[in-house]
Amino acid sequence: MKLYNTLGRKIEEFIPYNKDCVTMYTCGPTVYHYAHIGNLRTYIFEDILEKTLKYLGYNVKRAMNITDVGHMTSDSDTGEDKMLKGAIREHKTVYEIAEYYTNAFKSDTEKLNIKWPEIVSKATDHISDYIHIISVLLEKDIAYPAGGNIYFDVSKVKDYYELSGKNAEDLIVGARDDVTEDINKRNPADFGLWFTSSKFDDQAMKWDSPWGVGYPGWHIECSGISIAYLGEYLDIHCGGVDNVFPHHTNEIAQSESYLGHHWCNYWCHGEHLNDSTGKMSKSKGEFLTVSLLEEKGYNPLSYRYFCLKSHYRNQLVFSYETLTQTENEYNKLLNKIKSLKEDGTLEQEKITLYQDKFKKALENDLNTSSALTVLYDVLKDEMNDTTKLYLVKDFDQVLSLSLLDNKEKEIDENLKAWILEQIEKRNEAKKNKDYETADNIREELKSKGIQIKDTREGTIFEII
Ligand code: AMP
Ligand code: ZN
């Protein structure tokens, strides 16, 4: 498997710490509003990555956080508190906001066939872990108190800018005008680990800590949750490209300083979905959500298909026109699959040939558009429909486009007659106590994708 690694900025062979259990961490949503379809593009890419690894035979243990504690709207540690902003907007408590939008996010992922990671943890459930990490960083003199807050001192870390490939000057030039500098910091790149004193006097979520009642900084939750569930060595960490700096850069700085060793080997980032005006946003332009697409009559899976048609590292521009075209194409694909009939037994050579092609496409840094081409090649091939259906089902474990959901199994009459004949022969063999022949027939059917079951009403069969 080859993956583009932001750390080092090149495509690399994926070699996990432990091939029996690949660990994967993906930054989760800030639940102060609905996710827009841009956010969901990133979750689709991560879903494909997890499913590809599983398809290739790895066991994957994946964790994701839900950011339900107030953080800032800006890319710096300043700006407005997103959760509080949501609460004020909707006249609710921050806890109600978090619960409502977590459920909304879950429902969006279900509509897009995005698997919910096996470990999903709220940021607010791990406060004691963050306090522990921060205490260790203070002991090591990598963090410092100032003005009632605790900050991470980036000058203590060698290679602080390695992931982003930037330098301090680039970042100063790129800083936004509306960001007011925090005067407590020793240098502008330092970031907050714990706040007891901030401009948010009405911060609703606060916890006791050795440094006073307060709340954690933006980045510490992902280090804390990842280490708590996935251990001290992480294989893959994902997010959207905007997470590279400062979020992931700061995660590396604090995790490695705390652990005292290298932490995560592969950093994978999905490119943005843009609208015609540029970067998608929740506050300007049309707020594009899955529900809005549904209201306009689109199937959410057409959007998934739209994302899979392009490479996750390319920017993608959304327009209704393109989505309409994509939906037509997706529907044609579904109809084509619907017309397939079980008409023979599995052609093993074809299965191996196309599975290899499908794997090769995905192993090439998740080339989903090539993987879709392999699917189309299967449908065009001369092989029988039973084999096509088998491969469609197999590929859909990764693509998750519900390719067979509307398909009732129709079985060609010739195939049915042949299976019934085999069942008859098997029953005959059993009657004659020739169990070896009976077992051989069962195994032969199984190898061709036909499962038989003896019931009180007689032997029944199912195409698997
Ligand atoms: P947030 O809820 O803002 O923390 O974002 C959730 C995820 O969506 C993060 O991994 C972001 O990097 C990603 N993201 C934000 N905007 C976009 C976009 N326009 N296209 C793709 N991913 C995005
Ligand atoms: Zn994160």
C-alpha cells in the first residue's frame, strides 16, 4: 500500500508498527453546527482509507474525537468560541448544542455510508488525560504558566515546522488581521494547553485543574484521546489539509514532547471541497449540508460517488450542475447492476484478475477513480452475471455505494435447474450413506458461491 505522507511530502510504502493492528486516528467534528459537505468529503476519504486497509487484510483500530468543548473560530488560539457561538445562536446550553449536532453528524455519516469509527470519544470525557499530559510538559519545562494559562513553548522543540514545511516568517505573513495577539505568550507560535483566564468570561464548560478552574486548549484533545485509546505509537493520523498547521503540527509537538519519542508515522490529509466562491464555509454563501442536498432531491450517495470520482488530494469544486450529472451517472450504474441475473457459477480466474486490479488502484494512494474504472470494466467484461455480482458486492465493501441494495436476487432458470439437480444428487448420496460424495457436492456448490442448508422442509439454497 502506498500513501502520500505529508510528513516528508512524498508517496511512501505503508509499513505499520504492528501489521496485526493498524492504528488510525482521525480528527472529528466540532459539534457547534451541521457539518458541511466539505467536512464530509474529508470523512469520506478517511472512510475509504479505513475500508481499503481492511480490504487489504489489515486489522484496523480507529479512534475519532468529538470536539464538544469550546474552541476558537480562528486558526490561532484567539477568536471566538465556536461552541458558545452556537449556544447563543440557538438559545441552548453548550451541552445541548453538542448533543444535537453530534447526532446530526452521525445521521449525515449514515446517509453517506461512512462507517462510524469503533472508538468515538467526546473531548470532555478525557479532561484528566489532558491535565496529566500538561503536568508532564510543565515538569519537562516544555510548557510554562503565564497570565493564569499554560502555554506550550515551541522553541523547545526541534523540527517544530517539519510537518507543515513552513517557517515562522511564513506564518507571520499569513496571519490574519482580525487575530489579536495573546500577550502572555513568550513567542507568537506558542499555543495554549490550558486556559483559566481568557477573554471568554462566560465560558460554560470548565473543570478543576492544578492551575485553577478552566478548560483545555484546542490541540490537546487529539493527543490525549489518541494516546488513551491507540497507545504511544500511532500508524496513521488523518484530517483535512487545513489541519496541517497549526493543529497537527501542535499535536506532534505536544505528543512527542510528552512521550519522549517519535509518535505517528503517516500523516494523511484530504484536500478541500470548494464552492464557486472558494473555500466552503458555514457562515458565508449557501450552507451546503447533506439535508440541503436531500431537500433538493439528490441522493446523498450521489455525493459520495462524486467524491470518489476524484482523488482525495485534489481540490474539488462543487456545483449543482456537476452533482446532477454525477447523479445520472450513478443511477445508470445502479440500473446496470440491477439488470444482472444470477446465471452461472463463479469464474474464479476473473475474480482474481479484477480483485487484483481493484487492489492495485487503491494501493496506489487510494486512487478511487481508477477503482471505479475497474468496476466499470467488470460490468463490460464477458464473464457471467453471477461473477459480476460477486465482484460488485466485493468492491462495495470499500466503495460503499449501496450498489446492490435495491437488487433483489433473480436467478436464471438454467442455473436454478442445475443447482436443484446437484441437491437431488446430494440427497441421493446421503440416502445411500455415501457421505463423502454428499460433502463433495456441498463443497463444490460452496466454491461456486452457492450455500445449501438442510431444513425440515427440505434442502434450500442461497447465492452468497
Ligand atoms: P471541523 O468540524 O471544522 O473541525 O472540520 C472537520 C473536518 O473537515 C476537518 O478534518 C477539516 O480539516 C475538514 N474540512 C474543513 N473544511 C473542509 C473543506 N472545505 N473540504 C474538505 N474538508 C474540510
Ligand atoms: Zn485533531
